[in-house]
Amino acid sequence: MDINFSKEDIAFRQEVKDWLANDYPKHVKEKTDNGIALTKQDMIDFHKALSKKGWMGYNWPVEYGGTGWSSTQLYIFNKEFGLAGCPPLLAFGVSMVAPVIWTFGNDEQKNRFLPDILEFNTWWCQGYSEPGSGSDLASLKTKAVRDGDNYIVNGSKTWTTLAQNADWIFCLVRTDNSGIKQEGISFLLIDMKTPGIEVKPIITIDGEHEVNSVFFTDVKVPVENLVGEEGKGWTYAKFLLAHERFGIAGLGASLRSLNRLKNIISKLNNPDLERKANELEVSLSAIEITELRLLSALENGGHPGAESSILKIKGTEMQQNLSELFVEAAGEYALMYPGPHGYGSNDKPSGPDYAAEGLSSFLNLRKTSIYGGSNEIQKNILAKFVLGV
Amino acid sequence: MNLDYNEEQIMLREQIQKFCESEYDFYKREEVIKSDKHFDVEVWKLFADQGWLSMPFSEESGGLGFGPIELSILFEEFGKALVIEPYLATVVLSGTLLDKSTYAEKIDLIDKISSGDMHISLGYAEADKGYDYLSPSTSLDSDNILNGTKTLVLNGSNAKKLIISCMKNNEFNLIILDSDTDGVSINSFLTVDGQSCSEISFENVVVNDVNIVASGDEAINLLNETINLAVLCVSAEAVGCMESCYFKTLEYTKGREQFGQPISNFQVLQHRMVDMFIESELAKSLLIKAMLEVNDNSEDMYRHVSALKSYIGKSGKLSAKEAVQLHGGMGVSEEMMIGHYLKKMISIDALFGNADYHLKKFAS
Ligand SMILES: Cc1cc2nc3c(=O)[nH]c(=O)nc-3n(C[C@H](O)[C@H](O)[C@H](O)COP(=O)(O)OP(=O)(O)OC[C@H]3O[C@@H](n4cnc5c(N)ncnc54)[C@H](O)[C@@H]3O)c2cc1C
């Protein structure tokens, strides 16, 4: 056994660190370092900078313009970006719809969509969940009816992250009602500018506008926007899930957050907080090494499947626990969360800067155990496919 | 032994419940938070008419002479409906402090609080002092000039008068002054749970002798007792929140269908709701013990209030987090009430010393 990275991997890590030190856009760094929300343009600038370096296709094969990185490189890349405090990369285009397009799409679709994703010319969002279909996604009802060269789409999607910024949405739609619910689902790409689409904000408990309802009324979608075969959408959706296995633990970001927390706590002379931070550090180490074990199995030809649910569960709990400790460290100042619009015309009240920031993350991160397959669903997966019960 | 509420107390609870149901739903609450004053003048008037504003004051001061038990009932119900009105700031923190003091003009002030005509706020906390409220940096010099800054003054923006803790010649004092006195500046903001809160600074404010509410040990005891009662109240509020978290989650999961059945059918979720229920019952038990001790003004009352506060700080937050989780995406939606219980629990845990702080206080 050897837990150390190879020489090549270490050199690669240096290259990533160098990029972050020199080419990570300064105005974005300035904001993320100070806990200020990023604008749409900031996000675009960040992704375009990555694109310029040729790293946008970080998990793509070389033939489509990707990096062709090994799983270890991908791990290093994710961790270093998290450690540097970068915003999470927007997964919807590059690591969700793109693999589906290059695996199941036709050449025309590949040529039409992949280059724009690599250059971040298009912002994608994910239209899976519906008001009546969350954990039970296969029960989805948004209907697409074939009408000549078009599908006519009716229905609604919900919790659609950053749909307000999106140029395109990839949707699971129902094209057939006759068989079992998993059959009859199709994978459609829809231009957000199409008439009949309405996006309405949903404000979350941190006061942010991050998610939306998206309504479709007689939306005409050209048949050429169907990916793969009609009725096979569920297979593609499952394939897509398998593709975002790594990096979901948010390891780098948690390590960064832990370091900041320890720094804050070291000045507070509070043994309770010190103990809690130490406990989190031990758990985080356990998560990190578990991720490395799965990685190692993968690099050596294994197929870790459902085990990666461990990373989703423990990684998201870790993010939540860290943010909660920030809130506890703020003591009475935890009361003062102004919401995303700041304190308005009033002066900022005294108290540590991390108070508001900690609370905003604490509230925001509740989502991590709910989305991406809730942690309860992950446990069902582990029970069924790993424990075999 | 009898651990049941008496008929009068049951009626009080029903009266408050009825008010919350008919006059204070979630949309009303949202309106109140967004309004300029962050409380509702009509509702406050109604509180006065019902006698709730004079409830805890002694009969000598013109109050109803009710104690911590009735206050706990009120706050439990306020917790369930997430009532945002500044009862804690004006009636509990300021009113009961005055009531227990020997301050000459207290009858008049208590009368104005009871009729709903006046808000008074207590400035007890300062930046960098944590939960130590007895060594303020705010000071009154020998010429009675006040300097310093108070933080987290609940409802400070509506207060006509302010009760302020300060040091004079190394002695702890509680003084009272008009909020529009020269040299007083008020910076207001909203707390995470939608309350109005202020940071108030005093720059060479001239205070005259009659403004002293209490000095020395009397002032220390007065503040300690008042904060203790306030801790009981917010803990009762938390107990109300916990009951609602459990109940609303149960209702939601019974109505939410996934995989062709109500999600309340899933045993993992059942167990988690059972845990929420158990925690809410245990918290209620500690509340009953604490309120009876405070009612008796027993020597042990501080310990039992700390036991309660540390318990609800931890299990209350847990219940609220579970409630959010079991609601799925709905749990993080600002338009659903459930997420607001979580914010309330964060706020309550942070106020007057969090779970760790009170556990230590309990053990010492
Ligand atoms: C901030 C945020 C962003 C999101 N972004 C997107 C997006 O961009 N695109 C998109 O398509 N979706 C998105 N989602 C939706 C997300 O995927 C769903 O919220 C998630 O699938 C859960 O569904 P639900 O909210 O309907 O909860 P429900 O499925 O109703 O679940 C409620 C509770 O029941 C539990 N539960 C359900 N079934 C079972 C079971 N069989 N066993 C045990 N427990 C169970 C759940 O774990 C949960 O605790 C987002 C959600 C959030 C909160």
C-alpha cells in the first residue's frame, strides 16, 4: 500500500495551485474570500478563465476537447479548487448534460452543443424535479406530445437551480404513459427563450434567489432536440448520476472551512468549540481517506458503485456541521443575519464578520442533504446495493 | 403532586391559541416583519385589551399578578405561531425588571406598558463581552455623563425609554433614559428570525440622578433575575416551536406522496418523527420543572433554567433541522413556515447564552 501521490500527480497539483494563484480571476477571488455573493457575470468570468486554460472539460475525454484526466487528477483538481475557496463549478452543462450528449447524442448535437459548453457560452440548468416528483423522480408528469417535427411540452419543473440565468434546460419529460413509469421518459434539450416558458423565483430560507419554478405552456421543441431514443430518458438520467460520483463530498471546500474555523476558534478560548472542531477534523479525515480508497479502487480497475453514497451522505453532513460551528462560534452575534441584501442604509452592527456569513451558509447548506438524491435515498441505496437487504 | 395546568391556565392557553389562529397566521407575520415598525400596532392594542401586557406585573404595580407559569404558556403558544411582537423586550425584559425594582416612577411606566402606549427596551449586552452581562464597558462618570455602546437591544427602534446597564465608580448600575436624549444614536437591523434589534451608542449623554433604577447588588440581582425569566420565556417559546416542528412534519409527511404512498409510511421517517416527538416531550418536562422553580423563586431556579436552556438549545435545533429535512425542498422554501422554526431556534439558542454556556452554568 502507498497512500502518496505519484510524482506526476504532485506535479499536476502544483500546476493547479499555480493557476489558482495567478489566473483565478482576482475580482471573483476578492468576493469569495469575503463571503460576498457572486453575480452571474462573475460566474461567467470564472468559468471562461477555466475554459481559456483548457480545463473546462475537466472530466471529459480528450476526443471532445476535454482534459482526459485520471480520477486522481480530477480529485486533486476538485480539492485544490475547494481549498482555494472557488465557487463550486456549475455542473449542469459540463458534467451533467455533456456526458449524455457525447454518449447518446448524434453528431449534429455533439457539434452544436459541446463546444459552447466547453467555452461556457451557454448556461445550462437541470429540469428534473417537479412539484409531485422529487425523490420519486420517475413519476414525473411534464408531457411532451409529438406534433409533426416538434414536441409540444406542457407541465412544470421546480427547484430548478439558477434557471433565471440559463440559456438552455435539459428536461426529463413524459412521452408515453402506457407502460411502467420508468419507461416513457425522454431526454429533451430546450432553449429557454422558447415562447411558453415562464420562470418564477423561489426564495430560500437564506433569503437568496437560487432556485425557480419553470412552467411550460404549449412549448414547441424541435424533434432534433431529443437526445438518444424516445422513451430511454430514464436510462440516460441514471447514467448521468453515475457521472457525478466524485467531488460530491465537497472535500476541498470543507477543508478550507475547517481551517478558517480552527483559526477563529483558537482566539476564543472556548474548549467546547475546540473539541467540536477537533471531532469534525477527525471525521473529515475519515471522509477524505474513504474517497481516496474509492479512487484507488477505480484506478485499479474496480467499480465502486453504491459506496460513493457514503461520500454524499458524510460529505454533506460535514458541510452542514462546519457551518453550524461557525454559527456557534459567533455566539449572540449569530442573530445578525441581514439576508443577501445586506444591512441596507444602516451601518453594519458590530460583531465578527463570520457571524452573518456562517449563518447564511448554515441556512443555505440545508439543501445539500436534500438534493442530488436526498441522504435518506442514499441510505436506501446503500442498504439495497451494498448491504444487500 | 399535580403536574396539570389549572382551569384558568388552560383557558389562557386557549385564548392565546385562538388569537394566533384567527389574527396571526404566517402571512400576517410576514407583513409584520416587512412593516416599518416590525410589530403591529393593532395587535399590540389587542394584547393590551386582553390583559396580556400586564399579566406578569404585581398587583401593587397594577398588574394581573401572574407568574412564570402563565408567561411560559404565552410564550409556548407564541412559539408555535412564531409571533414576532416585542413582548419579550417590552414586557419581560423591561417591564418585569421595573416591577421588581424600587424605582420611584415605576408605577407610571408599568401602566404605560400595560396599556400598550409605551415600549421600553433593555440594553444589557455589549460587543466582545459575550454572555457576561455584569461588567459592561459603558460607564457613567462622576458628572453623570454616559458613554458606551449596547448591542442586540431588542425592539430598540420602538423604545421610548431605554434601561441601560453601566458602571459608575466600579459599581454596577441600571439607569433609564429617554431614547431621544441628545447623544443617543440608534442603528437598527433585523435578526435572523425577523425581530427588530438595535445597536445603541451613547456619546456624552447627560443623565441625571433620578434616572438610576438600581445600583450595586440590587442592580445585579435585578438583572440576573430578569434575564433568568427571559431565558425561561424564550425556552418556552422553543418548546412551542419543537411541538410545531414535530406536528407540522407529521401532517406534511402524511399528505406528501412519493413512490405511490404517503412518505409517512417509510419507517425511517416514522422513527425520526418519533424522536422529534420524544424530544419535544422531554423539553416540556424540563420547562415545567424550571417554571415551577422560578415560580417559587427557589435557590435552585438558575440551575433549572440553565438545564432547560441547554436542552432546548441542542434538541430544539435538531428538531428544526429534522423538520426541514423531512419536508425536502419545501423545508428550505422561505414561503413555508417550517424553515422559519429553524431560524427561530438559531436565534433562541444564541440569545442569553447558548447550549454549551448553559450546560456549564448548570454544572457549576
Ligand atoms: C436548493 C435546491 C436546489 C435544487 N436544484 C435542482 C435542480 O437544479 N434541478 C432539479 O431537477 N432538482 C433540483 N432540486 C430538487 C431536489 O432534487 C429534490 O428536492 C429532491 O429530489 C427531494 O425531493 P423533494 O424535495 O420533492 O422531497 P420528497 O421527495 O418529498 O422527500 C421528502 C422527505 O422524504 C424523504 N423520503 C422520500 N422518499 C423516501 C424513501 N423512499 N425512504 C426514506 N425517505 C424518503 C426524503 O429524503 C425527504 O427527507 C433542488 C432542491 C433544492 C432544495
